[in-house]
Amino acid sequence: MSPHAFCADIQTNSGQIYRDAMITGHDYDGVRITYSEGVVKVPFENLPQSIQKEFGYDPIKVSLERQKEQQIVQREAALRSEKAHVKAEEIKAENARKSAQEEQESKAQQDLAEMRRKAKLDDNSKREREIEAAKAFNSNEAPARVAILKSKFDHEDREQAMALMISAIEGVLVVLLVAACYFLPAIVGFHKRNSGAILVFNLFLGWTFVGWVLALVWACTKDSEMDLELVRRRKVRGQQEGPVIRLPG
């Protein structure tokens, strides 16, 4: 244990006095002192020579160590600065790339809108030019030219109407096909005694794949002999009774 570990007071070269002081540790450039008001680190240059000799104070060694620390701090600062610069350049490049991309997309949208506008104007002006050209013919040729243009426009309108009709028919066929597929269990089980139950089951649970499969299996199962006999008796009874005619009271 250091002889100064339990010193009552320690006075530095600058005149500072630490009351009830105790040296609790040391580094290459100074000692840590715990005193009545707290803890402080005092460099060896500011301590009495007795304490300096006791801890082997070497000014040259301390100066070299401090230079090393300063170099380390400078290298770390330079490294941090370089990283910050690289990061800033990366952010700048990314922002430039995004800006260029947004500018290209905006220009492409503007070009597309301009192309559509020109195409629409060209289409309208084409018809107007054709009609004006027909009017410019002499009185004998103009009616024939106008009739040809009108026939052409009528033909285009008929083609558009036909295309719309074909699309509507296709849509109806698709709906019918989907409905037929959906109600396939009810169609298959139409001849069964419990066809009504199969239809209800298919209607409300057929939208689930499991419910549709169960309804189809139910429709494909064979009725028991008792059910078949009941169906035959009902048919015979209905044929024997015939239609019921109600007379007006």
C-alpha cells in the first residue's frame, strides 16, 4: 500500500489543498484522489516530488503517452469525419438518383399525356379533313364522297356495337357457366327424394369448397330402397288422383 494512501491532506504545486485525502489509484499521467468533497484526478506535474518519485513519474514517458493518446483521438476523429463524409456523399448520391428517377417518371408521364392528346387531336382532325375534302369536291362528286364517308363511319359504329354485344354475350355465358358449376350438386341430385335439402345446402354452403364437395357427394349417393318406393308411390298416387278442379262456390 502506498505510504500516501491515507494522507490527511495533499497540497498540489498550484496551492490546491485536498482535505482528508486518500490516493485510490494512479495512471501513467496522474493519481486519483478521494477527499472530503469528492474524487479528483491530479496530474503528476501538479503533485509534490515525493509523490512523483513514489509512483515513478517520468515526464518523457508521460509526454509520449499523451502524444499517443492525441494521435489516437485524432485518428478516431479523422475516421469519424471520413465516415460522416462518405455517409453524406451516399445520401447525396441517393437523393440525386431519386430526383433523377422522379424527373424521368414525370417526363415520361408528360410525354404519354402529350402523345394521347395529339392522337386524339389527330383522330378528330382526320375526320374533319375527310369531311372538308368531301365538301370541296364539285357538286357531282361531293355527295358520293360524303356517302362513302358516312358509310365508313356507320360501319365503324356497327363494328363497335357488335364488339359490345359479343362482350355482353360472353359475360352472360361466363355467368351461366359459373352458376352451372356452382349448382352442379343440386342439378345432379334433382331426381333424389331430398333434392330440396341438397339445393338449400348447395345454395348456402356451396361457396365453400368443402360444402360444395359435400353437396356433390350427397347428390351422387344412391337413395335407399324405402326412399325410392316412397317416390314411386307418390308418383302413382298423383297420376291416379289427377288434377284437382275446384268449382266456384
